[in-house]
Amino acid sequence: MSLKSTKKIGFWLKSAVLLGLIGYIAYVVRQQRFDWTTVYQQIRSVEQPGRWAAALVLLTPVNWGFEALKWQILLQRVERTTFWDAYRGVLAGLSLGFALPAQLGDTAGRVLSLRTSARSEAIGASLVSGGMQFYVALVFGAVAWAHHLRVAPDRNTPTSQWLLALLATLSVLGIGFGLVRRRLIGWLSTRPRLIRFARYWEVGGLYDDREIGLALLVAACRYLVFSLQFYMAMRLVGVGLSMDIAASGIGVVFLVKTITPAFNLLSDLGVREAAALWVFAPFGQTNGTAPASVLITVTLTLWIVNILIPVLTGLIWVWRLKWSVR
């Protein structure tokens, strides 16, 4: 493929990302229906809402900073990189995630941001990074679900208990996987039908326990930061719940969001909204003190601050990516 053709492909890919983003924003704005009067009155009832809004916005770079730090830690086995370069790769991946399905866009943005030719190994590092964040959400979600069943006894059914047992089992299995990961990766690398994919996951066996522990700690810190942002968005629009009920509810919402595959561009936002409406219903948060439109405003505000603004920022680096895979 000639250099000229490669540049043309890169231009149209970047243009498609930009147009897809604009179309997505327009679709979301048209589809969402709010009772703006209720939302406005709810915000007016909050004492000094500006401080909650300021804290919510200021924590956004901290949130993605923890993700960039985790990516930097895991990338050291592939390529030495600075925190700033890791940050740019994370934002580029976030932006590409709007144009490509599931985790493909996130991985592509991070990998294409690298200078190294060992991009297969970088794909493996990206998968490890996503897996760690998934596991952290799973563990915190299990704890949140257990507390939610205690504060919402009507939902403490046999099915709910089975779900709790499943979450606890998966959490324990995650520890077991971490202990045997090198032997498992070595065994998979010897399978004839899998050996051609070995370069993608072999990097997972290179990390020592200190690196794994540090990356998991950073993933946990990031989880706590965006959970705090969710709580601040709730306080901003006047949803006043006790800290423990709010924390467990937020944990369940993030658990649902994490385990639900992203089949399309709208799934993340729609799942978060639906989960929030269901989780907080037993506490009078879908009628009376906080109508559904207020909870939808919470999730939409969080999406704008924590996703949309970083995506727009990440487009700067998406436009500069080198799309050649060589």
C-alpha cells in the first residue's frame, strides 16, 4: 500500500470518528426527555451547588490520571513511556471507543499511540489493564450488592443470594487466577490451535507480584474516584441519601455497567440510567423526593463530565495517530 493511500485511509478513518461522535451527541440529546422544571427546582434547593459541580469536574483528570498511571505501569514490560504519553494514549483510546465496538476502540487508541513496533504485546497489556479494572468493579460490586440486599430487604430473595454467591465465587477465582497465571499462560502457549495468539497474552506472565499489586491498587483508586464523582453528581441535583446507601447503590450501578457488554454506542449511557433507576427505587428516588428525570440528570451529568469532555479532548490525539500497523 502506497504512503498516499495510507494517508487517505487515515484521513477518512479520523473523519468517520469525528462524524460518528457528532451524530452520537445529537442522537442522545434528541432521545432523552426530561422534566426540566423539576430538575431546576431540585438544583435550586441544593445549598452551594457550585462546590459540588467544581469538585466533580476537578476529579475528572484525576480519574483518567489513575487510568493512565495503571497503563504506564503495565506498559513498562513492552515500552518505557512517560505518564503524559500514557495519558494521551488513554484519551485517544477513549475517543476511538465511540467509533469502534466493545473494547476494540480503547485498545486501538492506546496501541496506535505507541512508538514501539511490539504492538502485539501492547495489545496484551491493554487487555490486562481492562481485566484488572473489571475485576476491581466485580469485587467492589459484590460488596455493594451484599449491602444493598441488607438495606433493601424486599430484594433479598433466593435469586439475589445466588447472585451474591456467584459474585463472591468469581472474586475468589480472580485471586486464584492471579496465583497460577504464569503456569496457565505457559500451558496455553503450547496448544497448537492457540499458539498463534500467544504473543497477545504472554506479556501477562511477565509481570511480577509487585507490578500486579501496584496496578490493582491504582485500579481500586480509580474506582473510588469515579464512585465519588457519582456521589457528587447526586448531591449536585439534590439527591440526598446516606453515604452507605449511596455507596452501595453506586457500586451496584457500576457492576451492572461493567458486566453488560457494549453492543452499541448508546449501551453504556442507557445501562447506567436504567440501573440507577432500578437500584435507587426502594429509597423513594424515582418518585416524590427525586423523580426519574433527576436520576437521569445525574447519570447524564456524570457522562458529560467524565466521558464526553475527555473524549473531545482525546480527539486531538486521535487526529495525530499513525494508522499504519507496521
